[in-house]
Amino acid sequence: MGIFASGVKKTNLNFFQKIGRAISGKSRVDDNVLDALEEALLASDMGVDTTLRLIENIEDRVEKDKYVDLDELTAIIRDEISDLMGADEPVQPFDFSKKPYVMLVVGVNGVGKTTTIGKLAAMLRKQGKKVVIGAADTFRAAAVDQLVVWAERAGVDIVKQPMGADPAAVAYDTVKSAVARGADVVLIDTAGRLHNRVDLMNELTKIRNVVGKVIPDAPHDVLLVLDSTTGQNAFQQAKEFTRATKVTSLAVTKLDGSAKGGVVVGIVDGFKIPIKFLGIGEGVEDLKVFDKKAFVEDLFTKEDIQ
């Protein structure tokens, strides 16, 4: 059983049921099979553009390779999805040559942003790294309180200010503190509001600017957190945040609770932004560094489906 198997199990089961029914008793891929494949891909929230691109590529492959059974069709789909998701090189989530490595974490409220920061802090502490968290979402007391709990649980430092304080000031103090303490990584939480893109852009730009005053090339990464269970809403959130600021990586959460694992493929294909982390459960160990090869294999491994 692969590292992402529990996270993609519902997507996997849904896909194979749809395709298995469509192909039963057939000796070739016809329009009905392709329609069923398209339906299965769309049901996994892969997105219209990505799905149509895949169907076209698969149709060409099937014609050339003279497909005969479900296993061969599955192998073709797996190969095409793998190609869409880019290079096979392992993800390097942090560059520890930059000290401290500053990661700005963005995303709307409710996607698991604060929890993701806490799990990242725990992951890094387990590796022996010194971490400082910045609670720059000063508009929600719950967000700050939750980060404090995570910081205590992970054994890392946290910088916070009273509610309503300037988020950029919190970010500035966090990075200054991290430099003074010799920290390896800085994780800065931000407010998850999309009610006004101009406000969001201005706030994130201000945070980037003040962080850059302390460390000229920081932030080194802007991590956008998306909730896989929201399906197409995740695409819209990615669109809004990439318009508002330069997003350099993604974390996709709650994959275990959704049959919409295709959203991972669609977002990578649509936005050309690499995924660094996948959340496949509620436990602290259930935030995994993304591995494209393992993800695609688990998405199409029938043995993992009970």
C-alpha cells in the first residue's frame, strides 16, 4: 500500500467502478468508453480543460496502440496523467542553505491552512530544525489560538501580537526574531480573506516587502493551501491567489475525505505550480511531501481498493 493510498482511495474506487462498467464485454475503446472515461475524470474534479486534453491524448494512444483491455487502458491513462504533472524529480520542500528559509502561507479560511502550518512545524522539528511561526492572521482570534497550540505541541517558537495588529508588522517581527534566534525555517500565517482582491494583494505585497527588508531574497516560498473537497472552488481560489501574489508552491489538504483527487492533477496542469505537500488525514504525520510517481501509482492501483 503506497503512501498516498488512503488519500486517493475514494477517487480510485469511483474511477474504476465507472470505467469497469463502461468497458465490460467490449473488445475495443469506443465512444461509449471514452464518454465514461470523460465522466469519471470530471467526477474526480480534474477540470474540463485537463480532462479534454487527456481524452484527446488517450484517444490518439488507443488508436495507435490498439487497446484490448482495462489494464492496458489504465496504463495509458496513468502515463498521460504522469506526463501532464511534469518532471519526476523528488520535491525539495525547503532549501536549508537559506537560513532562515522563509515560507509565507496563504489560503482562504477553512482549507486547513493553520493546521498545515502546525504539521509543517512538527515535521521540521522531527528533522531537528529550529522553527519560528508568525501569527500574521491578526483578524481571527481562533487562528492565533490554534497556532499557539500547534507551536506548543511541536516545541517551536511563535511570534504574535494583539488582535487587529498590522499583519506586516507581525511578519517583520517574526523574521527579525528568527534571525536573532538562528532559526532554520520561518512559517508565516496570513489572513484568509478573498472578499476584495485589491485588499488581499496590498496586504500580501506589504508583508513581502517588510520581510524582504530583513532578508533581501525572502520570502523564499509562497505556499497556497487548497482543500481538495471543495473541487472546482479550489481552482477558483488558486486563480484568485495567483492574481493577488506570486504563488510558488501548493499544499492540497483533506484528500482522504474526497473522491475528487483529480483536482491535484488539474491544478498542477492548469497553473503550472508544483505541489509540495498533500494532506491525507487528520494526524500530525498525515501531511506528506508530494511524490508524483507514488501519487499516480496509488491513484491507479486496484489492489489498494477493498
